[in-house]
Amino acid sequence: ATTIPISAEKAQPDREQPSKLDECRRCELWQFATQAVPGEGTKRAPIMIVGEQPGDQEDLAGKPFVGPAGKLLDQVFAQAEVDRKAIYLTNAVKHFKWEPRGKRRLHKTPAQREVEACHYWLEKELATVKPKVIVAMGATALKSVMRKGTVALKDFVGKPVRVDGAWVVTIYHPSYVLRVPDEASKHEAFSVMVKGLKLAHELIE
Ligand code: URA
């Protein structure tokens, strides 16, 4: 008789650790989102870029950074000469968290428990991609990557640190750049992002 090998996962189903991202019930956010948004890009990319969570358009499209923040990020990529297809792009939290405002769905910052619950998926991505450099965009991504409840972004921007054998480079989140009201500060914030990505590129060499 032929023995069909079964994986440990199948032999011991673990409801806390769903195999499919879209079936994730590790926190409550799935109930209000259209779908989970997985990371995308090159599987063994040397650079992994981590955002916060999908926004309204990403939630509908099922792809990260396709809305306004993604458009700004594409400008940063162009300036830093980063090919979006050559990196891996993901989020700390994979479901869109929002609150209703009229007919619109307004982004809500994920709670620490949600970031922690979703770290399970980021760890899986890190184990697969094995990036040399992780670029954390904004405080939520940084908290997740550093596994800390609180972090001060200013302590990390421009100061790469080593975490579990990879460099962590911290830059602003593109939505922050979009929100900055005056042009001079916007320009400055944009160039901090460009500089961070150029640094990430140097660190993989
Ligand atoms: N903001 C994020 O952090 N991630 C996205 O995918 C879109 C907007």
C-alpha cells in the first residue's frame, strides 16, 4: 500500500494559525474588510518594504499600495531608482481598519494587539523572502518590525539598526508625506524617504 505523507500542519490543525491569510481570524479586523491584502513582489527580494495596513483602494483591489499612498511611493521609487518589481512590498497589518465618515471609509490606526496578531504573517513573509534590508515606513511598521509596543520614529529615521541578521531602515510613511501641509516640509519629508531607499540599496551590496 502506498503511504501518502501528510504534513504536520494537516495532521495537527491549529485554529490559531490559519494557513490562508484571507481566512485569518487572529483579530477582529477581517469582519469589516473586503479581503486580506497579502504582500507582493519578488519572493527572494533583498529589500522588503513594510507599510501600515491596506487603505480603502487596497482593500477593494486586494493589492498593497495601489491608492494615493502607493502613487506617492511610486514617485519615491522613481527618484531612488528602485524597481518596484525587484523588491517585496507588504504591510504590518493585512486587513483594512476603518470607521465610517458619511459615505467614506476613513483609515483608523491599528491597535497594538492587531499589529501583534498580524505579526504572525509578517514573520512568515520574512522567513520566505529573507531580506537583507527591511524598510519600515512609519511607526506601525517600525513597531511590528522591532516587536515593540512603543517606538519613537525620530530615533530610527536615518539610523539603520541590525535586527535578527537584517538591516532595518526607517523612513516616513507615504501618507504622512501626503498630509504635510506646507510645500517645503513636504519636499523635506519626501527626500527623507528617497534617502532611506538609497541607503537600503547601499546596505544590500
Ligand atoms: N497604506 C499602507 O500602509 N499600505 C497600503 O497598502 C496602502 C496604504
